[in-house]
Amino acid sequence: MLKQSHLTRLFAVLILAALLLSACAPATTTTPAPTEPPAAPTAPAAPTEEPTAIPATEVPTKAPTAAPTAPERTAGTLLMATTTSTEDSGLLGYLLPIFTQDTGIPIKYVAVGSGQALQLGKDGNVDVLLVHSPAAEKTFMDNKDGIRREDVMYNDFVIVGPTSDPAKISGMKSAVDAFKAIAAAQAPFVSRGDQSGTNTKELAIWKSAAIDPKGDWYINAGQGMGAVLTMSDEKQAYTLSDRATYLTQTKKGLTLKILVEGDKTLLNPYGVIAVNPDKSPKIQNDLANKFIDWLISAPVMEKVAAFGKADFGTSLFFPISKPYLAAHPDAKNPFAAPAGSGLKFSGKVATAQSWKDADLKAMPAVKATATNKDGTTTEYTGVSLKTLIELAKPAADAATLVFIGSDGYQAEAALKDVLACDGCAVGFNPAGGYILVMPGFPNKLAVKGLVEIQAK
């Protein structure tokens, strides 16, 4: 027989093992249909119409660092994968209980980087996505991983850092120039490194700066936005953050300051996507569409527009859903390229060009046919891309053309391949603005809201 002391030690080891296993489980949040409205959230302050809130003990406080897993499925409960910024800003804790009250549908979510959220959708492990990574979202839809995507809202990214500002970037108007200065000074910079929309934007800025960030000064955290801001504060480092999460963290004692803001490339749009039910027989497409219809509706978007104003004097998110814009004619969508907005051709060119809408429409017109992911073809009237290239005269060492949309989306093609394409054109979108028509090229080159072409 085992002695009592041995039994005691064995019992203690078993308890410790159980505790460790429970700590490793991924955190998800459920919003059950409430029988009595719980207390309203305390931060950020809610609008005048007080919603119910998720109890604080149920809200995960940190994004998982390991590969995420979806919430456990329960019939009739909507599963969502979303970004850490919607959670860290307090928006989810504010909105989701209202959804459950309005519809009677409970919802569970996991908050991770946009890349990880999209992967959960691709694997068929969730019903709906709320993310902010335009290029990855376009790929997701082009690959038919999603069957419906709607614009929801936007905020913007800001470059934050210590008050001492060792790289001297305060007040710069260009995110690229700020990143160049940080790299030149080898000042500490914390990257999310988690394939999130924020991480994707950060890497795009480094790429535009022609810098491959490496070295002890560049810290790859693999964490969500709130955790990265805390780490940056501790290390007195720079980082890229969405404004909503940054402002929310200042209420928790964050000392970092906004040093660079206002660059149009830092705009940060969010989209909601219904996952293709062909991915799994368990996907609840009906619930996903009910959530999307509810979220983008004008009344709910008005709640989003009011969120954060009491605490910060400004909205943390700005609605751009179609129902909201229809109900608010004065509201602007900064990602819509209006008629007359014009087009630029810059970079390694002999003559930088800036055409107004009338200039483009005065050029020899061509017909260009675009084919979407479903095989449907649309004919556009436009201007031959070759004509625009000849006017800009790319330098002899220019090898690539970068096409930039009004939402910040970018796609690239080899200059020699574009010059060989007789049917490639900048088409005039009947709704306003321009669409890049590239027959025979990947769908990712069908850039809508085209505002600039760069030769590199």
C-alpha cells in the first residue's frame, strides 16, 4: 500500500496538471439571450440608450498566441471570428448583447488577428467574420470561401510611441517616412506579428519604405493589439495601432502618444462576411445573414457611430454600410472613388501624371471586358492602360506596376506583362470612379476604386 504522504503528493500533482490543462484552453465568449438585462458597460461609455453587456468575467482579455480554435458549436448559437481590435476597444461587449436581445440569437466569438479569423472561416469552423484586412478579404471572396461581404465601418491606424520620440517622427505626415526614420534610428518597434489586419498594414508600410525590418530593435510579439500596446509602453517602443484600441488603452494608463496620423493610407475599413456553407454542413448561413442584416442596418450603425463619444469626444468607428449611407446622405465613405476624382501615375516615371476625370474621358475610348469570380462578364468603356503607360514613360529600370485602390488595397503586375496585354484598361465605373480591367490576369488585379498607379 502507498503511504499517506505518497498519496498526498500524487493528489497534488494531479490537481496541478488539471489546472495547467484548463489554462491552455482558448478563450471564447458567449452572449446568451438574457432573461434580465445585465449592467451596462462602464468603459467606454455607452450612448444614451443603454445596452446590455457581457459580464466582465466572460470576456477574454488577451488574444491567444497559439493557433486559434473556434468556439464549441451549439445548435442555434451563431459562431463568429473577429479581430482583437473590436474586442479590445469594447465594441463587442457593447454591441453583441443588443444583438441577442433584438433577435433572441445567442452568439459566441473568438477574437484573433484577421488572418487567423479568415482561416477559421476557410476551414468552416465559424459562421460569420468581422475583420479588417481588405486584400485578404478580397482573396477570401475570390476563392469562394465567403458568399456575402458587406462594408461595415472604418477607423484609422496611428503610429504611437514614447514621449521622448528617439526617432523624431512626431508630426510627420507620411507613415512611410516615419517607418524609415524608426529603422534608421533602430529605435524599438513592436510588431503584432500575428497575420492580423494591423500586422498586414504594418508590413505593407515597411514594403513601401523598401525596408526589411530585422534586428534587436524590431520585436515580433505575436499578440493582439491591447497586449502589443502594453508591451510597447513597457519597452518605450513604437508600434502601429488602430485608433480605437489605442484610445481605450489610454483609459487604462497607457502613456504612449500618437506621433503620426492623418496619412490616407492609414485608413482602416472593416467588413462582415458570411462563410460559404459549402465549407461545412454545420455552418448556419441563416444565422450569419441575420447577423449581417442586423449589423449593417441604419439603427445599429447609429449606435456604432455614437460609441466612444462620451469618453473620447469622437466616435471610435465610423459607419459606411449601404443602409446607413442611404439613411444619412451627408455621411461620406472615404473608400468610394467619386466621379471626377481622377487618377495618378507616379513612381519611377519620366513624367508623373495626375488626370482629372474629364482628362481621362477625353482620351481615345476602348471597350474592356471584365470577368468576375462567378464567370459573369461585364463590358466597360475606358482608357487603354498602354496609353497611360506611354504618357507616364516608366524608367528603364521600372519592372513592376502597383495598382492602388481608394480603400488602400494594392495589387502588382510585371510591367512587361501589362505592356503585352492589348485588352487591359482603366474602365469607367457607372457608379463613379474607375475599375482596373485585366483580362487573363488573376482576379486580385480587378482593383475597384482605382486612384493611383505606381511604377517600381
